[in-house]
Amino acid sequence: MGREKSPRGIFEKMERVSACLGRIMLSILIFICALALLLALAEGLESPSYLAALAAGAVAAGLLLWLGKRKGPFGSFSRLCGRLGAARCAVIITLLCLVMGLVWIVLVPIEPFSDYKTYWDCALSIAKGQEIYSTEYVAMYPHILGYASFLALFIKIFGEHVLVGALLGLILSCLSGLLIFYIAREAAGLPAAVLASGLWALYPGRIMLGSLIFSEPLYTCLLLLFIFLLLRLHKRQDKIKGRILPPLLWGLGLGLLLEGINAVRPIGAILVIALLLWLLLLRGREMKEGGLWRFWLLFTAALLLGFQLSGRLWNGRLEDILGEEPAGLPIYNLYVGFNMDTLGQWSGEDMDLLFEYRRQEGGSAPEAQKSMLPHVLERLRSEELDLGKLFSAKLFTFLGNDELGGYTYRFTRPESFVKICMVICNCFYYMLLALALAGLGRLWRSWKDSAFLLLPLYSLGLTLAHMLIEVSSRYHYSLIPMFIIFAALCFKEGNKNKGETI
């Protein structure tokens, strides 16, 4: 009894609780991903193409896992990677990523439409120093200006051709491939990293969406950079934990990067929550080291400070561009998220209501968003609300398929072309999700404590957030690199039966 009350006993208990909580978090994520596949299977009873894609994906995943266990083929691949070295492997895979994307952009171009056109028009206006296109709409969704401002820099240099935006997105996706490579190498070794970055290079959704002007390549690249830097800092923590300046500088720098992500896509809160959960609950045996507590608390305080200050500066910049205060909390997105008619997807009627408030005398974007709150509460109290039906439909939309890459071309290409592209996207996606589940299962069995848990924490956080707010298949784009890195764990070198730490 006395031992349990001693500091050592308390720390040992904290370590056990931390490990338990980590496995609970991983179990929830595994359950949600598996449920998404089951929903796709149920959808396949009405649309056989889903069954065919699921079967093809399962066969491909099984074949890769079988080859990964075979010492002959995988051993030869590992030796080849070893002879080439990490640098050459990274260059080869990056070139593959570049070529695949470039071929599609050249052969299957598309003019911007819908939200993609909004990004393009805003970028053109900023580049020319003109009034923003559709200020009223952009003020309601100010993150549009995050990517548009970034794109405008390149339009000023290279001209006003849509190809500038497409090539910029391709370069960003190549940089994401490099970050996937280095994160996967740290977690699973060089051969697994090559496989992971190869999966990204061949990912059909990335290739097919590459002709569009959209923000996903930028914030996904910044997100991977944020996680990569956090993992590097965690690796170096023992060398600098006794100093004050390094955690403060790292924190301020990553706070600025976090605001950069948030300006392009408002997911900063999800990353902050993931970081706090890992820091306070999931660091395992590190939780008994006072020096590390001080180090990470200083880092987190500096990160939050940098995030808040840079956020205020960015909001000031937005007001200068728009000529009015941009919207704050996206209450409208919560309202749409509980729309039973559209099952949580975009609703024209809901948007009309939002802009009706915006256009009232003295109305503004922030006030319009606040005016939606009573409607949210009313919708939550409605007898028509069926949470089981709503959440299952939203989960299928968010994680149950990946056919947007083909569906995007429905207005400009033959129906047969669109359907073939959609099936290809789904086959690859189901293969990837099956591999990710296998990798998460391995992580569940072998994990002790690691900053690597930030990846599943973000994946779970983004998924749960979209069970509440408006959902679209496109919003899972930033999870694809996470699934690829989880899949890489299946091919981690070493004895799988000795409980190695990831």
C-alpha cells in the first residue's frame, strides 16, 4: 500500500494509465475505419461497383501484405533500397510523383468551377490588387483567402494561367511525398518509407484532383511539416530539455506554422487538442520526468502564444483585403452538419438562410454566423433528427469512398470515363484503408510511448469533428497521408513478435 503512494508507484500507475488510454484511442480509430468499410459494403448491396472495388482493394492489400512477409521479394527490395540509400530513393520517388501528376495535368486539363473557381478568382484579384471577387461570400469563409493569398504570389511571378495553380499544387504534393517518406522512415525504416511514398505517388485521388485549384495540397503539406517537426523535436528532447530558449523558439516557430495551416483550413484547434491530449495523457514513461514536463509546457505555451498573436495579425490582414470583419466561429457549418435532408452535406436552403441574415440592415459575417445558433439548437431538438442514420451517412461520405477524383470530371468528360476513374479511385482507397487498419493493429500491439501518436490523434479528431459539422468526401484528403504512414507500419523491419516500440 505504501509503495503505491510513493512517487515511484504513482508514476508507474500514470504510465500504465497512459498506455491504456493510448490503446483506447487507437481502438476507437480502428473501429471507425472498419465501420467505414462496412458501410461501403452495405452500400455495395445497391451499387455493385462498391463491392467490386472492395474486393479488388482487399485482394491488392492481401497481396502486398503477403509479399511483405516473404523474405525473398521483400528482402531483395530492402537490399535494393539499402544500396540506393535514402537520398536516392527519395529523389526517385519524388520524380515518380512529379511525372504521374504532370502527365494527368497535361492530358486531362479542366477549367476551375464552383469553389475551385472562387479560389482562382480571389487569387487573381489579390495578385492584381483589385477588389476581391464575391467579398460577401469570402467574408463568410475567410480561409479561402489563405490559399488564394499564397497562390497570388506565384501568379504575380509566372502569370495568370490556370496551369500555374495546377503546377503549384503538384509541387506541394511532391513536397508532401517527401515528408511522408521521412516520417515513414523514422517509424518503419527505409523500405517501408519507399513503399509509403510510392503509394502517395500512385494515389489516384491526388493525381486526378491535380488539375484543380484547391487548398488541400497546401494545408496537407503544412500539416505534414508540422507533424514532422514535432517528431524531430521529440527525438531531440533529451539533449535540450534542460534549456529554456530552445522550447520557446520551437514553440513560437510551430505556432506560426500552425496559424499558417489554420489560415488555409481551420483545423488548428484539432491539432492543438491532439497535442494537449498527447502531452497530458499519452506520453507513457516520459510523464515521470520533471525536466520533460517543463520542456513541453514551455513549448506548448510558446506555441499557443505564437498561434494567437499570428492569428490576430492574419485577421487584421483579412479585414484589409475584405474591407469588413470576417466571420468567426463557423456555426453555420454545425447547422448544416445536422441537416437530415442532406445528411450533413451542403444545403442550398441553409446557405440562403445564412445570407439572409448577412444581408439584413447592419448585418455582418460574424453576426450572421451568431444568428445561426438558435437554428442549430432547434435542429438538435427536432423530432426528425435521427443520429444513427445521420452519423452513418456522414461517415460513409467522409471515409466510405474516395471517388471525388473521377466525379470531378462529370461535367467535362464522358460518363464512361468518369465511372472508370471513380472505380479506380475506390479500389486504391479500399486497399489503402485495409493496409492502414493492419498497420494500426500493429501499432496497437507494439506501442509504448511516442509522439507518433499525434498522427492517429489528428485522424480521429478530424473524423469526429466532421460528424458534427458539414461533411464532404474532399475533406478527408489530409488523412490519406496518415493512412499511408499507418500502412507503412505493416512493412516495418524487425521481429514483429518482440513488442518493438514505434
